[in-house]
Amino acid sequence: MSDLREKLKIPQANLDAVQKFLLDENNPLINDLLSLIDKYGGVDEINRKAKEATQLDNLLRRLETKKPEYVKDLNWLINQRDNDAFISYEDYKRKVLGNNYNTMTFDESFAVTIELSACQYFPFLIKGAKEMIEKQELMPGRIIRVRMMKEQEEDGDLLAMTAAVGIIGASIVETLDTKGTSPGPDGLPVNVHLGGPPTITGYFGGVGQPNDFAIKWIDEFLYYYTNYGTKQVLNINPGTVILGYFLHKLGIDNEFKISVYMGNDNPYSVLWTLMTAKLFAREDGTTPLIGFNLANSVNNETLEMSGYIRDNFGFEDVVRLEHHIIETQKSIVRQPYDRTDELLEVAKKVRNISAKHEGGPVDIDQARDHPSDILDYFKSKDQITEEGIWEGLEINYMDRLTAINNTAKALIKSGTDAIAARNLHYK
């Protein structure tokens, strides 16, 4: 057996061949990437612009012109944070545990990040914050957004959400517009094999970055990174994943999370992705892969094995394993879908994981006039207004807040800590 295992050893000549390919000055794939970096002013200038773009004063100043009413909302949020209007995490635990509070012990190293997907519109976040103050419940520690970038750039939501997550102390992921489902000049998806979002939502083999879209995706990322400080984005394709690794290796402080749409659903697919991350990690051991969202079909054993692979490559503190606990009622999985009980088990074995909530509690969500639907992510704001579902989407968001708190309470009762918005609950 040991002799057979030795055959997996990678010959130095093979590694040299890869190095030679990447360092070849005539390599068009790498040259296209380097040209984009030059286009945005080089590594140092790109990082400088991104850091400057996320400074709160700069965001508020730009919003005064773009959407002044949002500045009022953000100042309200700052005041609520500074005046301790949100419940502290310890008081939340005390409320959940009652008389058991003083007898239970927690290992903070196994704390689970409470993740909400998606918060599409800034007004939803503000309304949710007001309700969480009233109910004395938690705001999420991680927020995923799947809204059209150009649309939210134009209406001020991108600036407002960037400011808001910095204020509350949550991490955020945006979804770029450059993908195979994006409409071309004729209004059809640029991936000629797709008939639109309804034909692909249940098939997670990749929504596609066809042809030159991988390099266009990097171009779009650098635009939002330098102009808005958008650091973390959703990554849906092996080509853009490796380009993301290259970008970070070259010195740009980008980050990304791998989407459920990538279809990583077994330990060997996880091995492939993390092995590449290790090969292109910086000398300090960091990688831009900050979140790894496995497919909905994974079980706890796959999560444990994924953790085993991740930890052996030295990424335990770097790469968060993100697991869907609740999904939208429509257009993605068979319902009822609720993985809370499994989470309570795996959370005691695997560190640095997050519990992702795409829908509300199953019994509540399914009874809504407008149950949560993954296809709503693909709709423009105008479509939502025309269909008259704005209020329904707002209710869906509030249901997600209920879901993340249900999960937080279940974790706490089982002896596992939860990570919510750090600047609001952990002073």
C-alpha cells in the first residue's frame, strides 16, 4: 500500500513545467491579467484606492450627493450602535439560557458565524435593525448580496451597504454582473446554451463564465474594488477562482467566496479547490479564498472531511466553510429544507464554519403570500416594482432575521457560541 501511495508524488519536472508556463513572458493568459492590473494603476495604487473608498467619511460624503436620505439612516445606525441599543451577546445568551446561563461552558474556537443571504436593499437592513432592537435579537455577522451591481451603484445602495456593514461589524460579499446569465445586446444570456435563470437554478455545475468573461470578471472586480472598496465577491467558476488566486498572489488584497453554484459537493472537489489555493498562497500563508460554500447536497461527513483537508493545508483560520441551513421555499431545493439539527452536531467538530440562511423558517415562509424564491435575485428593481412584490421581499428578509436568531438560539442551547455583528453585540 505504501509503495502504491508513493506514485501520487508530484515529480519536480511537472512542477517546473507549471512554473515555466506561468512565468513565460509570451503567455497570453497571464499577460491579459497583468494588463488589467496596469490599467488600474498597478498593485499599490489599486490597494490604496480600495482602502480610501471604504473610509466612512468618504462613503457618507458621496452619499450626500447620491442619496442624502441614506446618510440620515446611517447616522441613526451609528447612534444606536454607540448608545448600546442592540442587545449584548452575553445578555442574549442569558435570555436564551435562563437559569442554565451560569452552568454552561462554551469553547469560543468553535463559534459559528450567523450568515444571512441575501440582503438585497439597504432599506431592508435599516428596518431589520429597528426590529432587532425592539425584539432584542441579533443582527447577522455575515451578509451575502446577489443584486445587480450597476443598478445598486446608480441608486446608492452599494455605497450605503458598504458603509452599513462597516458600522455594524459584519462581513459582506457582493455578486458581480459579469456571468453567463447576464443579458447580451439582444436581451438573451451571453451563454448561448442557457434559456435564462429558470433553466439553471437547480443545477449547480456552474452558471458559466464563457470565453472572455473570466478576464472581464476581473476587470469588473477591479472597478468596484478601486471605486467602492468592494473586497469580497461571489465566485462561481473555476477560471475566475484561479484568476482570483493569481490576483492575490500578485499583491492585490482581494477576497472571494466560492458559491454554491460551483457545485463543490464532495471532499475530492474540495481538495481540488484548496490544493490550488495552497499552491498560490502568499508567503504568509494567506489566500483570497475567504469563504467556501459547499453544495446543498453535502452531509456532515463531507463537512468534516472538508475541514480535515482545509486544516491540513493550514487554512483553518483563513477559509470559512459556509453551509446552507435554510433555503428559499421556491426554485432551488425540495422543501422542507432545514439542516439545523445537523449543524448542531457538526459545529462541535469543525471550526470556522458559518450557518447560511437563504429563506425564513420553513413553517412561516411556506405560508407567506410571497414565499422566498431564488429567482427574485435575478429581477431588477423595476421588475420588482412592476410585479408589486417589494413588500413581499421585505417580509422575506425579516423572516431571514427570524431564521438566523432561531439558529443562534439552537446553537447556544447546545453549548456552541454564535458570531453576530461584532460592533453591535460584543462590546
